[in-house]
Amino acid sequence: MVYIFHKRANKPKLVYNLGNQKTARCFKGRFVKLPKRSELGSPITKYHLQQLLWKDLLRVFIPLILIVLAPVGYGLWRTLYGYSNFGPAAAASWGRNWFLIAGGLVIALLFYTLRRLSRAHTWIEIYSWGLYLHYPPGRKRLLQWEDIQGITSYSINKRFLRIINQKKYYLSLHSRRYSPLHCHPDINNREGLKKTIKKQVYNRIRPKLLNAFKAGQRIPFGDISISKEMLFLPKQEIPWDYVEAISVEKGILNIALSTQKEMDIPIRKLQNLEILIHIIKTEI
């Protein structure tokens, strides 16, 4: 059993069950101390950004180290050759440029190593009770499925001179405990991660949102809110009688009005889009 105490309190706040473990959330949703990973149970699966394996040492880092050492060795040879044949002045000048090149390569190798370490320490574990997110340097987040209130999912095509054409998938989790948590767009098997999270979260919040809508409450979906009577936009309220059609295309939620006016809302500003579309199709 693991309890987490707020520094100004003598007892834990808001106790949650994490499988067979217990933890507590302190004031304003911040953790003073997270439980150890061994106390969380066994993860169902783990999604890495980029694993760092022993084979990477043989295939990547040793060749890079040899590339860095090559100008060092050649610079030493030039220095010794110049010293033995032409004196100290030649030795100082003949090897200097090669040592500068080696220094630049060392700096580049250092930045590359730090980047690989950072990517290797970015991962997400899936548990029966929720998520364990790890971001470097040492930032950790625990999220129960019940804590997640909204999901934002969208993709962006990144192009450059018709040479680079990549699609990046973005996933943001909105909860009561943290500011929006953004999953890295390059994480491995991101489609599987997205499907798993959506299945767990939507199965919990869809009935609640649907019942609240039927009860006449106003339901927020990011920049859009809906009720039985109206569609609420950031600066406008539109009765459903004036809405002709709603469609999603190329990352945009398009709202066509009976006045032949159209309004576009970027999907990245919406939450729980699938539930929003479901409620509009079945209840409006």
C-alpha cells in the first residue's frame, strides 16, 4: 500500500485504486511522490518511441565512434610527421584542422546520443487500471481511465518541396489531474495505442455523456458544446433547425447552415469527436 501525502496535510487526498495498490492524489492534482513501477503491477503492453538495444551499440554507435576517431588518428599522424621532419611549428599547424574536425564530430555525436537517450526514455505503459506515461528527463504521469475526460486525435501532413511527405498522428489526453498530455507522434504502433485508449475511455464516458444530453444538459466537446436545443460555438449559438449538415474532412469539422453559410472548426480543437458525431446522428 502506497500513500502520498501533501506537504501541508496530514492525510492523503482523493484515494484511487490502481489494481491491487492504492495511491493518493494530493492538492490540485499534483503528486508529491509516485509509487514505484514494481508496485503498479504488470503492464498489459508498452509503447516505445525508440528502443535502445545492444545491437544499436554495434550497428550505430561503434561505427560513429570510429568515424570520430578517424580524424583524431590522422591528426596525430600529421602532428608526429610534421614534428619529426619540420619541427614544432609544423606539428602545431598540420594537425590542428583535423583536431577541429574531430571536435565538431564529438559534439555532433554527443547531441545524437542525448537524443537517442531521450527517445529511449519516452514510453507509455498500458495497465488494466490506466496509463503510465514516462517522458524525459524523469517526468512521469499516472492516469486512471476514470481520470481521462477527453481525447483529441488528429493527423497532419508535413510536406517540403515535394521531397518530404509525412503524415504525423497526434493524440492528446485531457484529464482532471494534469494539463493536456500529448503523446509523441512518432511513438511505435501509435494506431494500436490510440485504439486501446479510445476503447477504454469511450466505453466509460459515452453512457455518461449520452445520459447527460438526454437530461437536457449542455455537453462540452472542446471548442464546441451541444444540447438538445442548440449547437454552441465559441462566439455563436445556433439552433439545430438552422444546421443542414455536419461533416469531417481533412482535419476540419464542417458545419453547413440553412443560410448557405459554412463554419469550419479544426479537429485539433475538439474532444471526443466520435462521441460528438454519434450523439448528433442518433439523438438530433
